[in-house]
Amino acid sequence: MPQAIETIDVNVPVSVAYNQWTRFEDFPQFLDEVESVRQVTDVLTEWTVEVGGNRRTFEAQITEQHPDERVAWTSTGGEADHAGVVTFHKLSDSETRVTVQIDWEPTGLLEKLGSTLGADNHAVKKSLKHFKEFVEKYGQSGEGWRGDVQ
């Protein structure tokens, strides 16, 4: 199973970065491939994404969540088989390191070729850059979900 791991430093406090990340329904505003996310329950989301011209829908279950530290998930149904974790590391009162790790199962020749060529890491890196721009501009307002999932 291929794995993509990328890190970026954002110029906001850890609580702001974490809050923005847990506002899943905002993801289409900064992630190009995400068309929509619907928060069904505290731990279940429904996603529609378009990658490489292919539209996919799936559910993702949050498997672990600790405020200002980490959010882990796995897909539970639909057309995308993956799992991941995002961690938040306080660098200072106004700077946070965000690391994303995604394990996924490519389907079809194009996805397998893309994985071999590192397209998955490139996509995660690009997404984190867009997250940084978004959270530094808009992330000061609004709360995320701060519940704890063991």
C-alpha cells in the first residue's frame, strides 16, 4: 500500500490549525480535489472528491482524535480505500507544524502509475500548501470539534 507523508509549518497557534482542520466541511475551500464533505456524526464524514477526472464518493470514520494533537481516520465504504493521520506540533505560541500521512490503495493503471511517480506525495504537499494559505488568512475565526476519540 503506497504511503504519502508531508509536513508544513503554519503561522498560527496549534489550536487554530487544529480547529480549522476539524472543520471538514470547509475542506473544499482549500483542497482542489474535494468537492464536498458532510459531517454525519462526530466521527463519520461523507466525501465526494475528483482526482484525475474520476469522481469518487466514500465515508471516512475518525478512529482517533485528540485536540491540538492528532486526527486519524480510515475509509469505511465507497470508492476510495485509504487511511491517514494528521498531527499538530506546537513550535511556538504562533507557529505549528502539521504532518499528514496517508496510506492508500491505488486502483487502475493511472493511479498505480501516479503512485510510482510520486503524484500522491505531490498532491498532499500541494494540499498542505493550500491549507497553510487558508488557515493563515481565515483560520482565526470559528471553532472546530474538540471532542476526544480513543
